[in-house]
Amino acid sequence: MVSFLEKVIDELYNMGVDIDQCIYVLPSKRAGTFLKKIISKKIGKTIVSPGIYSIEEFVENISGLSYASQTQQLFQLYKAYLQVGTYEKESFESFLNWGQTLLQDINELDRYLVDTSSLFSGLSAIQEVNHWSLQKDRTSLMENYLHFWKQLNQIYSTYNSNLLKNEAGHQGLVYRKASEKITDYVANTNKSHIFMGFNAINTAESNIIQTILANSNSKIYWDIDEYFLKDKLHDAGLFIRKHKNSWPYLKSNKTQGISTYYSKPKEIQVVGVPKNIAQTKYVGSLLERMALENPKGLKDTAVILGDESLLNPLLHSIPKSIPDINITMGQKVELSGIATFFTSFIDLHLSKTKRGWFYKDFTKFLNNPFSVALLKFCNIDVGAIINNIYHKNWIYLSDKKIQELLDNRSTIISSLFSTYKNPKTYVSKCNTLILTFKDIFEEAEDHLALEQLFKINTLFNQIKDLIDQYEYLTSLKSLKSLYQQLIASETLDFQGDPLEGLQIMGMLESRNLDFETVILTSVNEGILPSGKSNNSFIPFDLKVEYGLPTYKEKDAVYTYHFYRLIQRAKKVFLIYNTEPDVLEGGEKSRLITQILTDENRKDVTERVLAPKIQEIKKIEREVHKTQNLLEMLNAYAIQGFSPSSLSNYIRNPLDFYKRNLMGIEDSDDVEENIAANTMGTIIHDTLEELYTPFLGKEILKDDLKDARTRITTLVRTNFKKTYLDGAYDSGKNLIAYNVIIKYIQNFVDNEIEQLSHHTIKILGLEKKLHVAVTLPGSNKNIILKGKLDRIDTFDGITRIIDYKTGKVEKRNLEVINWSDIIENYDFSKAFQLLCYSYMFLKTNESENIYAGIISIKNLKEGVMLFCKKTSVRDTKKNPIIDRAVVQEFEQLLFSLIEEILDPKIPFIEKEV
């Protein structure tokens, strides 16, 4: 394959042109490196390199201006905005939301040499029509808005004037000035200019190139295939067909550079792959296969990323068997961890309220890997800090609480958590942190992180200079907007040999370059082409009227780049994402559909890849009882089985193993809203304290009414004891606080009403039981333990009462088949009541008792008693628990515990 650049140099050489004396202008800087090698190879001797420029460099030389940075442009535009007009101006923070769009419009207007006074006048008139009002008098807001549009041309002129005073300009201004000076440039040079590989050309470039072509022995070579020029509807040849019809030079001179490679046989594979990461994995497998079959062919292979954010996953997918890789595109610094740390740092301080930092914002920042590294550098354990926050239930962290957690005497800690009133102080603290990170990365020998840190340090120094120069940055919010805009344009350039090995690049870097094998990723709508995105203040019809590019022209640019890549290649892989996503691109690109439906292309194959789907068999997990586990079980049995632990086993033996035996609990977290178990604890503790004065005696109605007045005080005390430092003075927690008070008041009111007709005597509150028994099957001695919420007598009948704050249904306390108690978790409440009854009767002389549950949420049901039924329809419920019932239950209880302790029976997971 003869590349486009080689073909042009061969043609010039054969025509007798002194190729080392020409000035070469190309669309991109990248192609200049390859051109230099081709010229050197053609001449075959040592020469002084000819002038090789990208179009931007060439135009900059003609204009005599230098390109202003994006940051300088933003600040200068805001300065011009403030200088023009006397209407009310927006803050710099608000300006950042639309300033970038206005910059792009101004840039485009100058590149296309538009009469701005006429265009801005039309734009102002359009806004006047769009924002009419039914009211006779306009509001001040409307007046300011319309005044802005009327002053836009003056803002534009002032902005350009301010830049010119510093001998700088935005790209459009540099192009406009170069276009104005092109006649003087041509008069003062006698060198031939060779323009190569251009396609879409703005008005300024067109004027510059045509003037040079008309007044000197210069040439222009187009990189286009005859196939696209002949097809008057094909977008790949749209611009060059326009140039042929409109340029005087092309009307009288042959169009040079046209090739006929596209129609030659190729191997084009269209491959659909689900999701972006899978695309990079597929590219990795392709390259691995190519490295095995034809390793030398890799130097003529290019991977073109339609979506440049896939660079990092692609680098991790390239096989180690490929030694030489050259990455032309830069790695976006904004995607690095250290860049996101500083964004998180700004977010942390923006999220601070009068109450302090919300614990989720604070812990999120602490969990950032770079925060962990900083605090570790100060010998501070982040995990311990977070656990402390969870333990103390701090929903908001004030400066005082942070002082408790951290030693603020450290410069680093002070830099992280001090209060920043202005961006200048914040930037200064960021520079302090950067120096610390430098030490950390140097110690870890993390060279990539050091390079990223250097870029961020340069950016913050640039911001600091701008803060000193201008007074616009007055808030952290505006600083964040500026930081994000600037970091988005920062890239980390890779170093390598651009002429050797596998080439990885973006779409624009591939201009003028040809490869035998092309692998193009993310060929999806919204990416290639980019679609109808119109980030501009200038409406579509106005753009058409003034010859400005619209989304149609932008689509044609993508189409040209797409087909230009294919035209000389022998092997082409077009890879797209089969999973449509609004954010990541839609269905496969229309460019793929165009190739698939092209009758002249018989060499295109299409396939869709999918991951192999394997049936996942559900395997019930089980834990076999090793000698160590048996020893733990025996120790636990001697310590004591509680009714709740046995219920856990009935529910799921693996839960019993994890929670009760191994002590593995759910991870702690701050109770932002009061949890159900916390609510239950507060209610239990309050009821215990409320009824303690009645212990051992009969409750009198008036005494209980007096006790009722203490409910609010007791709830508040128990809230502070159980909920620790958690706030309950607002929101859902305040509602929960009042609900608890209401629950307990209703409970007491219900009992006061019962005392009008019944007698109640309190025998015990939160009474601990401890019973030693011997298992008949294994003769093992074990302990049963538990705590009874309340023991009383109701009209002389002894009752065991269990308080429940959750939902309890009567049917789950009514047992027909005894085996259900240890087999069906639905009867867990009945099982627990029988356990309490068994332990109580073992340690007391009572013969008959009742055992029941009081549901705090459903007091209307009263005490829901355990009872035995003979059938579902049996209406004769027997609530009496006597020695016979206990003896029958004992057999089931012992068989359950024997199963738990049996070495041969593993803990098998149940589906819950």
C-alpha cells in the first residue's frame, strides 16, 4: 500500500520539485512526523528539514498573534461583558454556565469571516420576538436580558480588542487576522506551498489557501477517492465537490490527490459487541491473534477510538505479547483519581452547612483512596474514624466533633478540614496538599500519578495567577465550575516512537495517515457521527444564512474521516456497542448501515458477539462441623442458648452459624433515621422504668395515671441513651420520637382502662432466666437463657408477656401441629413464648400460666396468647400452658438442640 503522503511526495519528486525547499501545510501536527520521515527517505541524504506546519501553526505565523489559553479567553470575555453596557450584570459563577458557549460562537464567527454586526443584529431581533410579553411594560429582568443581546456585538468587539492589546487571540481571531494579512505574506515569500489532505475548510482558511495558490507556484492535494466524488449524494465528498465548483483555482487546474483505492477488494468486518468494556476486550483479543499470525503487520495497524474515554480500559486489554505501542491521543487528566480527589475536596466544602458536614458527604470524602493516603501519611486510621462516627451516631459533624476525631494541629489535617471563605485560600491549601501528595507518590514510585499531579499543580497555579489578576472568582462554586472546565481540556501526553509499532489514536489524529489494518471502535449514533447536538446561541436558520456550519456539515466531516480511513486499508474492523444507551451512544451508526447497503461492496461481513451464558445452578451453601467448630458449639451451649438464637437456627442454620456462633453482625452505619430495633429498645427501656415502681405489688389506677406524666421525660432520657448523639429534633426522627411517646401513652391508657374491671400485679420486669438441662440423647449439659419483658398476674392468673414493636398476627401463635414450631419460622413467636414458659416453669412452682405478646402497634388486640388448637376450624383455643404442654414442647426443644450439636449434621442454608 502506498500512503497518501508517499504518493504526494513521489509525484512532486517526479515533477522535479525541490521537495526539501517547499513549505508543507497539513490538517494536523501528527501527520507532519510521518511526512518528515517520507521526505528523508525519498531524498536519501542529510538535509535541513523543510517547513512542515499544521494549519493552526501556519495561520498563527501569518497573523503574528499567539493563541490565548482557554482560561485567558474566559476571563477576557467576562471582562468585556462587564465593560459594555450599564444593565445589571451576572456574577462570574453564573457567566461560567454560558460563557463557554459564547466563546465557541465567537470563535466560529471569526473563522468564517462573518459580518458580526449584521449577524448579532439579527440575533437580537430574534430574541426580541421570542421574548415578547402580554404586559405593556417589560420587567427589569426582561429588559436586562434583551439589552444583553443588543450589546453582544459591542461585547464581541471589546473582547477581541482586549486580546489584541496583548498580541493574543482566540483561534477565530487569529484566523481572521491571518486572512487580512495573507496578501502581505504572499508578497514577502518565494517558496512553494504544498497543502495536503484538507477537506472541510472554513472561510478564513479558504481565503488564505486560495490567495497563496493564485499568487505562487503552490499546489493543493486532496485526500479523496474518486468513488465519493462521483456520487453527488455521498457526504464523504461533500466539501471537496463544493470546493471544485466554487474555487477559481480548481476550475482552471486539475484536482490533484484523487485515488481509486476504495473500490478495491478489502476485508471489512462489522462486529457488534455488548457494552463498551467488551469492545476493548474484543480489540485485545483481535490484537493478540494478529500478533501470533503476523507480528510484523502490527506496525501498519491502527486502533482508532471513536469514544476517547475508552483509552484506559483499552490499555488494560492490550496483550503483553505486543511490545511496541504508540499512543497519539492524550489521557484525560479529569478521569484520573487525583483529579477527582480535588473535585471531591471542593464538593466537601460546598456541602458544609451551619450544622456541619452531613456524615455521608464526610465519610464519602474520607473513603476516597487519596484521602486515605493523606491521613495514613499523618498516622491516622480512616477506618477507625468512620467506625467512631457510626458508633456515636453522628449525623452531622461540626468543627468541634472533627476536633475530637482528628488532630487539627497537623498542617495536612488543617488543610483538609478548615473552613475556606474564599477561593484564593482554598487554592493555597490545594498547593499544600499537592506538595504532600508529591512526597507520597515519590515514596511509592508512582510516576504516572506524579505526572498527573504536575498537570493539576500547573492548573492551580494558573488559577491562582488569574485570581490575583482578576476579582471575579469570589466563591467556591465558581471555582469548582472553572476547575472542571479547565481540567476537562487537560491531557497527559504519552511518550513513544510515533513511527514504530501499533498505533492508538483518536479520529482527528488519524487525518492524512493510512494503515493496512484499521480497528475502529464505538461506531454508534451519537458518537460517529455525533448527531444533532447544537451547543450554540446562533439558531440553525441564521447559521445557514451566514454560511456557518450546522450539524449537517459536522456529520459530513465525520463521514469523510470514516471513509478516508477505510479507502486504502486492506482489513477493517468496525466495532459498535449493541446496547443502546442515551449517555453512551445509540444504535449502530448510519455509517455502518451505509456500508452494509452499498451494492458495490460485496466484501462486508456482519456478526454480533455475545458472552457465553452458562446456567447458574443454585448450590445450597453448607458448613461442616470441624473439630474447632464443635468446640465452639459446645462452649456456646454451656454459655447458653437463647430463644432468639434458636429461632435464628429454625429460620436459617447458616444465619445461626454466622451471627450467633461466629459473631458476624451487619456492618455498622449511622442511623440517619431511627431504626426499628432502636425504636424497640427505647420502648422496652421506657416501659421497664415506668413500671419498676409497681414491682411486687398490685397496680392502682391513680398511681398509673401519675406514672403516665413521666412518659415524655423517660422517652427523652432513653432516646439520648440509645440513639447516642443522633439528632431527633427535626425530620423523621422527630416524628419517630413523638410516635414512641404516643405508643407508650396508648399502652398505659389501655392498661388504665383494664384496671377498672381487672386486677394486675407486677411480678417481674426484664427478668433474666438461666436454666441448666441435660439432653437425653447425648447426655450433654447445656444452658437455656432468656430475659422476660414482664411477668404479672391478671385476675390471679400468671402471665408471661413479651413486648413486640413489629407486626404480630394471632394465627402465628395458634399451633395445630407441634412439629411446625421447630420447622416453620412463621411460628417463631410461638416458639419463643414456649421457650420462656419452659424456663419459667422450670424455675417456679406455678402449674398453669399464660404466655402472650403485646403488639405496641396494635394495642386493640390486647394480649395475644399462645394457644393449642386441634384443627384450623377449631374455635376452642386452649391458652393454658401446663406441665403437660411443657413436657411435649421439651421433646421438640431437645431434638432441635441435639440437631445443632450433632457433628454429622452440617449447617445447611435455607431459602428465606
